[in-house]
Amino acid sequence: MSFTKDRSFSEEKPRTEDEQILTPEVLKEAANRRTSVVTKDGKVVNAAGYEDQLQRHYGLLSICGLALTIDNAWVAFAGSLSIAVLNGGPAGILYEFIVSCVYYAFIGASIAELASAIPSSGGVYHWASVTGGQRYGRILGFFTGWLSFFGWIFDVASIATIPANVAVQMYICFHPDFVPQKWHTYVAFLIITWLCTAFVIFCNRLMPYLQHIGLFLVVVGGLVTIIVCAAMPAQHATSSFVWGNFDTNNLTGWSGGIAFLTGVLNGAFTIGTPDAVSHMAEELPNPKVDLPKAVFAQIGLGFITTFCYAIAVFYAISDLEAVTQSTGAFPIAAVYSQATGSAGGTFGLLLIVFLSVMICTVGTIMMVGRLWWVLARDNATPFSPFFSRVNDKLSCPVEATVFCAILTSGFGAIQVGSATAFTDLVGSFVILTTISYFLAFFPHILSKRQNVPPGPFWMGRWGFAVNGIACALIVFFNVFFCFPYGYPVTPLSLMNWNSVILVGCVFLTTVWWFIHGRKKYPGPKLQHLYIEGIGEE
């Protein structure tokens, strides 16, 4: 398979004779927005090939806040601690997290470059449509978009579960005899999911300010938690407990190497949302410059806050068994209780987590709704005319957002029947999203990086190495992420169903391609802008 560019493209190429008749006002608008392309018929369209329908009201600070709150790395780390600790204990978690951040640094740089060149709300879905060239871009984009959506809708379910668990755990702080049931968490899950959905729909103008609050909670709330966990414990754990004893704490049954590589999945879940803000490209005045900054801020600050948080938490543990075998809804509460020695202190630290992850849930629901809307706008989904609507007054694709909330509610119900099945479902988020990245990066390399016009952030010749390393790491780690969680394997408790979920998502996408996509999916409009030339249909 070879990918070739039929015609070179740049937004800065000389205008044709037809374009010279455009009014100065139209040209000034396009120049000022730095997101626009002026077509030959005089239309000013955004990077996706459409006229703007959403308000561009995010600034650099608010989009960085959104990146950090959707990622919410240290909170995601806290939510997966009881599972992650089996892969080598504290030392395993720390070193695996470092590896996962290096891994995602290459992915993040590749995403930042494409977001700077093509700031479209389709994100990786649209990039794959362009990097694949005119011949393969349509089918590559279709599969990339659907796999990305599957991954993100599973992630919404996992994220909304965290505040639900925290809410139940906050109640337990002052009612120690209360025994939480699965349905308690699910009821809280439904309330939180639909409250956040309502906020996304009716409070869009408040979203940038909410992200400022979220940024404050992620940074300052994380700092407060770190200080409390470091200063308050009457007795700290030993350095050998935090930084050593990997083999002793490896409870997976695998050898040390396999246990370590499979454990990188926990860190990947913590940091693995570098493409999230790309789906907000059509709500930024200057996305070509601001999106790469937000991607790097998310990975950089996410690593710093989470790594410092993890160290403080591990030194605060006096009884690891009490954490791993906690019957509460949110096991990290056992660490907070050991650190503070009081129900009030534990409640206060859980409140920081709850407020922070609530904002994270709002941002993630908003982002996934935008992704489904973009797919519908390009006629890639069932009932595309219905889901491609935008409420101009609310500046929100209401139908797409509600549909995603309905799916989230359904996936959340799985945890009532099987916690293991739900864990696999949300864990597949990492595999599905990274495969969608691969489908954009790999053709970018095969086409010699010529199908994409350079943006303000462009890696030049270094891009081949960065994109290549990202693709190699995606293939390498996804193989290990499909390994069973423990050995010997038992179907009900240790089997990893991520590979089955991946095959199922690919199968469903393939069926929909032959039913609908092959004949009725035209591909995104931006293909006409970036592959065939400005304004050509």
C-alpha cells in the first residue's frame, strides 16, 4: 500500500484570479481567525471545511484547563490504585508510570503537530482522512473515527464511575457501618452523568470559566493533597517499600518483565488523553497555536502532578493490605485515612477529588458529544441528519450529546453485573484510542509527510523519527495490554477481554462500512481542501 499526494496544498499559496475579487472584509476575517480557508466561491470555512456553528470562546488558559481536567491524571491514578498496585507494588507503579509518560510524549508530539496543521474538531478522524491520501483516506478516516469514538465512549463510562465511587465513599466516612452495594454506585453514576450532561447542554457559555476552576483544582488541589499526605502521617513508609521490592510485590503470577510491561497500561490510562482537546478546535480563536500548547501542558503537568502525588501517597501508606483489600467504594480513601487519622480529613481530601473529577466528567461528556456530532456531520453515523444538528442558541450539538449520555448510562450498568467486565470495557479505551492514532500516524509516514500542510508547530525531518517511534510503541504496548492480568488465567477474574472488545469494535465498524459507508459516506469535506485543493468539489 502506498500513499501519495495528488496535489500540493498550503493555505498560504497564491490566490487564483477568481479569488482576487473577494472583498477586503472577507479576506480580513479569514486572516484574523487563522483557522479559515477562503474558497474560490468566496466562502470562509474552517479547517474542517464547514462554516462555524459553535462559538469560539475558549482562550489558551481555558483550553489548557480543559486538557488537564479531561486528563485529570492524579485523580485517575487514585481511582486505579488498587488494581495497579498488583503489578510490582509502589515501585512498579512509579516506574511503569514514567515509561507510559515517555510513550505518550511521542504520541503527544505527533498529535500536536497534526492539530497545528489541521485544527479540526474531527481530530484524529480527520487527520487519518488526510494522511491516507485521496485513495485510502476515506476508508481510513471512517475506521479511525469509529474506533476513536468507541474508545472515548468507554472512557466516559470509566470517568463518571470515579465521582460516583467517591460520593459513596464520602458517605462511608461518617457511616463506617454502611456496606456499599453495586447499585448504590450505579444510582450515583446515573445522577452524575445526567447532571454533567445538563451542564454541557445548558451552560456552554460557562464552560471556559469552569475549566479555570478545574485547572485550579487539578494543580492547587493536587498540591494540597500532596502536602497533607507528606506532612500528616504519624509514621511514613520506608524508601525500600516505595522504590524497591518489585518482585516481592508482583502479585500477577507473571515474570517481572511481563508484569512490568502489562502494568504500563495503568499509567497509560492515567495520562492517555492527548487528543481530547483537538475535538474543541472549532471553539478556539487560534487553535493552530493553542492546541499544541494544550497537548504539551496536559502531558507535562499531568506527569509532574501525578508523579509527586504518587510519591506522597506511597510514603503515607502504613498498611498496604488495608488498601488493596478495602471494601469501600474508593480504595484510596484507606490511604487518606491512614495519612490523616480522621474521618474529617479523609472527607476533605475526597471532596477535592470529587469536585475535580466532576469537572473532568463534564469536559469528557462535552468532548465525546462533539466527536459524535462531527462523525454525523460527515454522514458516518446512523441518523446523521438528526445527530448533526446544532442548537445555535445553546451553541451545543444537543442530540449528539444526549445520545452519548444514553450510551454512557448503558455501559455504566455493566458494573452492576460484573466488575471485571466493566474494568475490561473501560481499559480498552487505551487500546482503541492508540490504534486510532496509529491509523493517522502510519500513513503520514508512508506518504513522506507530504499530505499535511505544515502548521506553526512542525517537527520537520525529526517528525519521521517521532512518528515512527510512536507507531512502534503503539504496536508493542498494545500486544502486552491484551495479556491476561494474572497467571494462571481464570476466565472470570484474570482474563483480559480487551482483545475481544477490539475485535468486536472492528467487526461492528466493518459491518457498518458495508451497510452504509462504502456507498453513502462521502468522506469529510476537508479532503477537498487538503488533498484536492481549495474549493474543488
